[in-house]
Amino acid sequence: MASISVPIYQIQLFALILVRVGAIIVTIPFFDSRNIPMVFKIGLSLAVGILLFPLVAADDPGRCGTALPFCMAIISNIGVGVIIGLSVKVFFAGVQLAGQLVGFQMGFSIANVMDTLTSSQASIIAQVYNFIAVLIFFVVNGHHWFLRAIVQSFRSVSLYGINFGGPLREEMMRLSSDIFVIAIKVGAPVMVALLVTSVAFGLLARTVPQMNIFIVAFPLKIVVGILVLGISLPVFASFLREEFSVLGRELVVLLRMM
């Protein structure tokens, strides 16, 4: 019988590819949910790793012969995968924060449900924003940017080391601060409408003190919030399309900083 001989450096190379792809898949939105079986994540990582192996092997700059460099390379690739996954997750965290702020203003702060994407409790409005963002992400082919980022990561960042320099840390800090910017931009129409409604009820309470403002304001703020949310959906969708294209370019810049 003929035996199949695989060089040890090719096994190490495939292991490094698999580690980076697996780290990306388990940290990005959609796949980090506990509802997705681990077997599916492992199978997807293997499938992507097998597809990328010929591409990476053709440009492989070196080999990890000993155990210590190989272990350091594994840690570096885990870091690359986590950074890519978290940079995508930052955007959806901003969208969910916008839903939390809007839900708090509408009076839904005590009506939380389990978020199947993040496996945590979130307000109903945050769930609505999150689902809309996910739908638009796939409609505008945002997952293509994700696949391009995986391929670009192997072209821009070496398998055997990563540069955690000052520019990379500054870029990660800037991406983290974008959570609040995105939250304000996404929730601005509903938040402004609810703020105007609260001010109107405050003036009404001063002019008509006999009226029970709390009983009237609670259902009316819910109606105003849902109405403005429905009206602002086209603006919300347009904003998400633009932000997803910006996110794709930022991923490429982030990879070059590594």
C-alpha cells in the first residue's frame, strides 16, 4: 500500500491558518452566538482553511520548525483573528446601544428579552435595531467584505508574527469610541422625537396640573417612538449601507497596521 507523506511544515502551516480563521469566526457577530453549534463553527473553519491553504502555501515566507516559534505564531494568529472579529462587532455593539437608549426613553427598560445573537438580555427596541442591521448587512453583501478581510489578512499580516505597535492600538481605541458615535447617529431621530415629546408633556404639566401626565405620557411615548422609528427606517438603512462600506475599508487599514 502506498503511504501518504505530508511534510511537517505543511501541517504547521494549515494549523496556523485554521487558528486564525477559527478565531475570526468565533468572535464576529452571528457566529459568536451560543445557539450556533460548535460543530458548525469547527466545520466552517476547516472548510475556509482548506480553501485558503493553497493560496497561503504559495506565498509562505518561512517555516516554524521548533515548538517555541510555533506556539508564538499560534498566539499571534489568535490575536489577529480576535482583532478582526472585534472590529466588526464594534459596529453592531453601537447599533444595539442605540436600541438600548431608545428603549429606555420609550419606557421599555424593564421589558428585556434574550438576544439570540449575543446570548444576553437586551431591550425589545435593541432587538429590532439589531435584526435590521443584520438583514441590511447581508443585503449589501457585507459578508463579502468579511471574506475579503480573511483573505487580505493572510496577504497583509504574516503567519509568524504581528506588530502590536502604537498605530494599531490607537486605531483600536478609535474603533471602540465609534460605538457611542454610531449609537447617537442611529438613534438620533427617535431620541430627538421622544425628547421633544417629554418637553411638551413637561410644559403641559405646568399649564394643566389636573392632568395625570404619567398615565398619558407612557403609552403616547411608545406610539411616538414606534411611529418615528418606522418613518426613519429608510434613513437608518442608508446610514448602515454607508457605514458597512466604511467598515470594509477600515478592516483593510487595520490589517496593514499589523
